[in-house]
Amino acid sequence: MKIVRAKFEGEIFYGELLDGEVLRYEGSPLVIWEPTEEKYSLEEIQLLAPVLPSKVTAVAKNYEKHAVELGVHDYTAPDNPVFFNKPSTSVIGTGENIIYPKIAQHVDHEAELAVVIGKLSKNLTHENWMEHVLGYTIANDLSERVLQGQDGTFNGNFTRAKSFDTFCPLGPVIQTNFEKNPELAIKCFVNNELKQDGNTRDMIFSIGDILCFVSSIMTLLPGDVILTGTPEGVSKVGPGDEIKIEIETIGTLINTIK
């Protein structure tokens, strides 16, 4: 199933994407929802961020080649995932504009597979984590590199660099048919030029590794989103640029920087 969150004539609802149409549901997939008989074409509705998380937790440098392109030439993976949080106010949906911060000097795109939590999760295990996941979606973890620290270390301020409003586009759908160890192609285009061309099989820490570690530290709530890292090929973007991210089985996330 492909779950969407949409707006029609000022009313927001969840639905299922079926053959180019959206079947409206009452309620929420995070609690209880039931299908209606109402259907809409994609042209009639506005797709929103597919979920409104209480927090977005993101893993840093989970692809070796990305770590190298950031300047860590002799990268050794840590014992556990290194992560940071992005606020809920950074989330926008496909088609919405990314607002370029006035203080920004160097903003990069980061195409990522995102995991949407389906129920209250604490101390997950490699045996049960899949039961707590609603599905996968696409994310763009936008990052201001000067604020982050451009020397490839963690000496910069990750929270400030990655928490600007609109710095976490999500969507367009939540794909509920997912694999435990997916091998999904991730592509990112800037103004239709291919920049990132990776695959989730190259992640250093698996989705299970990430969820087990993060949930041992903090409780994950229904709707929370986990970003699993970005492959190599990140590049500088600015006002006027269109960023298009494709992940197979999920769809395409498109945003323009203003």
C-alpha cells in the first residue's frame, strides 16, 4: 500500500494511492482508519508531507563514500550509529518550496531512505523492529555545511546546520510493502542533472541496527521518522534550483529552493 496525506478544498486527510487516484480514508493509519468511497485525481488534491513527526532522527555518514567526499579519507565506522535530530518544523511535502536561509553560504542536498515508525517503540530488537514500522518514504536532509563544519569532523553545529524550517522534505508516499534489508536505488537530480546514484545495500548500519540503537536511547512515537543516511554525490544548491529525488518502489520527491 502507498499511503498519502493530502488536502482537498482546505480539508486534510489520509488516503491510499491506487492507479493514479487517491482513495480517501477516515482516521489515521497510525491509529484506526477506514476507507470511504471518495476518490480524487492527483490533479484535484495537494499532496502534503505523508506524516507529521514529533521528531526526525537522522544518521550521519552511513555510506562510506559519502564520508570520504566530506573529507574523511581514512573513514572508520563507529561502533554505533552517530545520529542527530531535526525538528518537526523542518518537514515539508513534495511540491513545497525549500526556503534558503538568509545566513546560508553552502547548502547541500542529501537524498535518503526514511523509515516511518508505526507505533510506540522502545528497546527494539532485530527480531521485532519490523513490527513497529509503518513503512518507508523519501527524505531530503538539507544541510548548511559552513555551520556543520566543512572539515569532515563533527566539530560543527549539526542541529543548527540541519534544522532550518523546510530543511526536511518528505514524501510523496509511505510505502508499506518493505524489506528488512532493502536494496533500493536512490537517485537525486538537481535541475535534471544526476548528482546522486546510490543503493541502500551500501549502508554501513542496517535499518535494524539503527532502530535498535536509537530506541535504546529515546522512545520513538507513532509517526516519528528515521533518516538512514545519504550516498555519495551531494552537491551545493541555491535559490532557483529544483531537487528531484527518486527511490524505487516509493516514487519521486520534488522541491524547488526559493
